[in-house]
Amino acid sequence: MAKQDRAIRTRRSILEAAAKVFEEHGYQAATISEILNVAGVTKGALYFHFQSKEHLALGLLDEQDEGLTVPPRSCKVQEVVDVIVLFTHRLRTSRMVRASVHLTLDQQASGLDRSGPFLAWGEMMRGLLREAQQQGELLPHVVTDETADVLVGSYAGIQAMSHALSDYQDLGQRVTTLLRHILPSVVISSVLTSVDLSAERGAHVYAEAQRNLARAQVESDEHAESGLTAAAG
């Protein structure tokens, strides 16, 4: 178990170092040597986890959620909002998330498949919007696949604009403005009036997701410990 924990920590350290180098220099200019220097690990340790710079970048793209998820909501439109504001909060506070987003939008990252996050976000939004539609939360004309694409594409543009103009300092306000423009065209008014779009929502959802993740980790550790005890007995 200690060996496994050490491997997990080493992998995390490598990804954090890669996030720093990719964010500062971009994918093309980043080098394995500099990532090794920042991570403080051997080349063998790095290549044990990641075969190349491309695999490092893909690993970072896969880390966008960092295990933090929004619990299911009875109102699916609120769940859509919470997914967006949670990611917005993390984009402002996590270098790993920022580096992952930069890679996703880096048009100079030749040869790197950057489609993963867009596909994952599109699938998640489509699923939540279909549930909202089934619960009667959306207006009759709404085509959920189209709305999902508009949300994902618009969010990508808004966060890129915020990064360029304020280094994400105004991202929360820009996202709230975006949602206030889009949601009335797809959500029935009686549902919309109950949706929380407050500036503090992202931080609250983040704290909730952190608590749930910590609780799940404790339960997982207890389950593993009980399994070892039963095996020893």
C-alpha cells in the first residue's frame, strides 16, 4: 500500500510540474528536461508513468475534474449551472486546471489530440439537458444537443477572453452574464426563477464537492482496511 501511495504521489508531482511548464511555455516549447527539473524526479520515474511529452499532456487533460463532481440535483438546470460554476472556480484557483484548459485551446500544440475535454463536456451537458427536458424544465422548442454545443463553445470563448483581459479575475462575472443571456432562451420561467446564479455559488459548490470527495476517500480506506482485516482473519 505504501508503495502504491508513493507512486500516486510521484505521478501527481510530475503532472503538477508539467502543468507549471505547459502553462508558462506552451506545449510546443515545453521540454521533458524542464519538467524533470521542476518535478525533482528521475527520468526513469517520469517514463514509468508517462511515455512522452504527449502522454504527459494527455494525462493533464484527463485531470480536469480532479475527482471533484457536482452531486445530483433535483433541478437539472441547477445541476448544469453548478457544473459550470464549479469548473469556473477551479479554473481560477487550480494551476492543474488552468494548464489543462490552456492545452485544450492551444492551437500551436501540433500533433496533440485536444478533443477529449470538448467531447467530455459536450456529453455531460447533453445528458443533463436531456434529464432537464424529461422533467419539463426546458422550453418546448429546445434541441438539447444544440444547446449543449452552444454552452460548451460559448464557455470556451468566455474563459479565453477572461484569460486574455484579466487573467481570469473577471471570469465569474462573465460566466454569470453568459448564463443570464442563454438560460432564458431554453429554460421555462418558473424553473429559472429558482436557479441560483449568485457570485458565491461556485465557491459553495466547490466546498461541497471537496467534502464529498473526502467522505468517499474515508469510506474507501475503511472498506480496504476491513478487507485486509477479513483476509488476515
